Amino acid sequence: MIYNTKDGELDLSKLTRLYPASVVELNGDVAEMSLEWTELNEDKVKVLNYVLVFDFTPQGQEEKIKTTLVFNTKDELIEEMQKVSEAING
């Protein structure tokens, strides 16, 4: 099943994991963190953007095969997540 994104086409039939995250800065370090962690620590971190990570890495393979979509706001991220869910679930 092909899913069209702003960055191109993704074959969701090969998807092994899909997860949202935020990219945050804390004391000069930048890291990808869960949305829950970000909400719990929102007074300590600066959110740089939000991401939706499509992981196509086969189980047991070390080399990661990922596509990451970047969003400016959490609302944009959630909207894209809903579209992906509709595509997967029909």
C-alpha cells in the first residue's frame, strides 16, 4: 500500500514501526524524545520541531531504514498521523 507524503511515496506494507516524536534542545544537546516525555519536561526543554518516523528496518537488521517527516507544530503532526492511520486501516 503506497502512502503519498509531501516528501514522496512510502510503501506502508513494508512498515515495521511508526512513531511520533519531538526534537528538543536541552542544555545545547538536541535529541528525539517521545511526546509524553516532552510534555512532562516542557518547562526544561525547547521544542525545535515534531517528527513522524516511518521505520522500514527488517527485524534483526542492524542498518536502519527510516523516513522522517518533519512538522512545525504538534497539530500538523497529529493531522498526518490521522491520515496515515486512515490509509493503514482503510
